[in-house]
Amino acid sequence: MGRRLLVTGGAGFIGANFVLYWLSRHPEDRVVVLDALTYAGNRASLAAVADDPRLRFVHGDIRDTETVEALLRTEAIDTLVHFAAESHVDRSIHGPDAFIDTNVGGTHALLKAARAVWLQGDGRPHRFHHVSTDEVYGSLGPEDPPFNERTRYAPNSPYAASKAASDHLVRAYHRTYGLQVTTSNCSNNYGPFQFPEKLIPLTLINVLEGREIPVYGDGRQVRDWLYVEDHCRGIEAVLDAGIPGETYNIGGCNEVRNLDLVRTLCRLLDARFEADPALARRHGRSPAARGEPAESLIRFVKDRPGHDRRYAIDAGKIARALGFRPIETFESGLRKTIDWYLEHESWWRSVLDGSYRHWLKTQYGGQFVND
Ligand code: NAD
Ligand code: TYD
């Protein structure tokens, strides 16, 4: 008999990629998705498996402990993979409350439900896997060694602080009550289905739409980028062989400055437009349609307050303990991502709807929105 998973936030970027990955790799397993469908959740991201009898989608909130308890019981869930969160740093700066409610309160509601059903109920074998971020460790100087699992927590944004708090609660439920938990702290993800408020899809879509590309500050901040399917494989490795109570850092060993990343994306898109003249006809507002390079859209804008300078992950533990290493190189991952956004225009047009446009306008005063 296969595993029975509850995936929170399964209609978001990484959650949806995880559900698609898991169903394709684990034919015996059942997956129940619990997602509140905030602005970041999109059922269209699960369209490919919408008719799969192994998948059930539940529109609900992780903060609703009763609903979660009922799902854990009626679906006989043995594995909970917790992605649901408010995930965008800029939003957390403008409005931290939702981050505390969902990321801290929501994680605690899930832990309470898991404890009630798994520990105070039938005592069945279980796993609560918490998906977290490298941002809990704060910012590195240029010569600092990368974050490892023993690095002191020093979150700088309300988002990172809310994730740090949730990590501590997960740990406490293991130490105090014996809940079988694992946590993974991952670097910046990219790939299909990422909401276009994040740097890579924002850059790609702005080029296709001929909108300016906002680069915060001097653009010299460094992030470690991981292709999303590699993150899913890393979580799979932790679910299969990770030790309860342990945390695992997952990263791409791939540090890139923001400005270099944006320029690389621009050059890769220019090359695609040059190789395929139909693209300029389809994306008539793009600089390529006027014979200009995509880089002409780059604009340096005011820096993000508290902007972390550098993140880097030491992924040695998961490599040694679980034999996990990313498959994609940055180049192969970026090419796949660019292809995906070129081929799925209807997906990103559907998410660039009223609420997101409204947010862009309030954030940037209409600078990056063409009506
Ligand atoms: P996302 O914003 O794309 O998706 C979040 C999903 O959670 C959405 O589907 C949303 O509807 C759902 N959700 C939000 N609040 C909810 C609630 N109260 N109840 C139920 N569902 C709710 O986020 P993502 O980028 O896919 O990130 C997923 C997880 O991975 C998060 O926990 C994030 O902290 C972590 N993470 C993300 C990255 C990254 O680069 N994106 C890196 C490391 C870790
Ligand atoms: P983001 O994708 O928001 O992820 P995070 O803040 O979690 O790392 O941003 C990645 C980097 O890109 C970060 O240093 C902020 C920067 N950035 C810009 O320069 N311009 C933008 O429009 C966005 C969204 C991000």
C-alpha cells in the first residue's frame, strides 16, 4: 500500500510542482491538497492532474485545525508536507500581519491537528515535513562561509522571521511531544508555475510585455538558485530517508548576483527571439520586436529595506546523509524555465489579473503596468 499525503499549499509554485512530481513518481500514493487559494494559489497549476483519481483538492485554510484534523482522519493521512505560506518578502514589508497569521499561526494549527490525530489518536507511523527557507539564517558577507544546519538564526524580514518562528515550533513539537518531524531549509527556487512577483518570472514576463525590469539597489545582491524540481527531489529524499528531528539544507551551489541573473535572462531571451521570428510577432511590445536588446528595459530602483546581501547554502549534510544532489545546472534550468513561460502564456496571463496588477500599481505607482 502506498503513502497517503496531505500537501498544504499544493496550488502554489513549489507545492504544485511537488504534487505533479510526486504523482508521476509514486503511482501507488494518494495526494490530498489543502490550499486556501490566496492570490498566489492557482488551480490551473494542477490542471494536468485534475482528473487523476489519486488527487483530491480541498479548498481550505491551514489555520482551521478542525478541517485539518478531519482530513487527517478521514483520509488516513500518514505524511504531511507543509508548503502553505505567505512567501513574498516585499509583501511582508508592506503588511506583516498575514505572514504571522499564516506562517506562524497556520503552522501551529497544523502541528496541533497532527498531534491530536497522530499522537493522541491511534499512534500511527507518521511524518510531518516542514518546508522552510534559507532566509531564516539572515545575510552573509562576501567572504562568509555558506549557511549550514548549525548556523545561528538571524532573520531580517518579517517573512524570514515568521518562517524562523514556524521552524522553532516544528522543532518544539518534536522535542516536547515526540511528533515525527523533519524540516528542510531551501535556497531561492525557480521554474514553472512561479508567480510573476518573484525576480525570474517577473523579468521574463516584463521582457515579453516590454515593461521595465526593476533591479533593487545596485543589483549586486547574491542568491543561490535551485531549479524547483530539484527541490522536490530533495524533499522526497528527506521523506524517504531523513531522520525525524533533523533539519536539512537544500541548495543549488549556484550563487549569482541579481544583475548578472537579469542580464543572463535578457541575453537568453534575445537569442530565442533571434532564432524564432514568430516570437516578435506574438510579443509585439517586446524590445526584440523593435530590434532592441532586452537589457534596455533594466531600471535601478530604490532598494528593499533590510535587503539581505547574500545567501549561500552548504548542502553537504543532505548530500552525505541522503545522497541528494541537484540534477539541473543553472543553464539547463533557466532554459527549461524560459521555454515554459514562452509555452504557457495563458497561465501567466491568467495570474496577471486584477489583484496582482492592483498590487503592482500600489507598489510601483503604475510604472511597471501597461493597461
Ligand atoms: P507560493 O506563495 O507560490 O504558494 C503558497 C501557497 O500557499 C498558495 O497556493 C497559497 O494559496 C497557499 N496558502 C497561503 N496561505 C494559506 C492558508 N492559510 N491555508 C492554506 N493555503 C494557504 O509559495 P512558494 O514559493 O511555492 O513557497 C512554498 C513554501 O516553500 C513556503 O513555505 C516558502 O516559505 C518555502 N520556500 C520557498 C522558496 C522560494 O524560492 N519560493 C524557497 C525556500 C522555501
Ligand atoms: P525574490 O524573487 O523576491 O526572492 P527573495 O527576496 O526571497 O530572495 O528576489 C530575489 C532577489 O531579487 C532579491 O535580492 C530581491 C531582488 N529583486 C529585484 O532586484 N527586483 C525585483 O523586482 C524583485 C521581485 C526582486
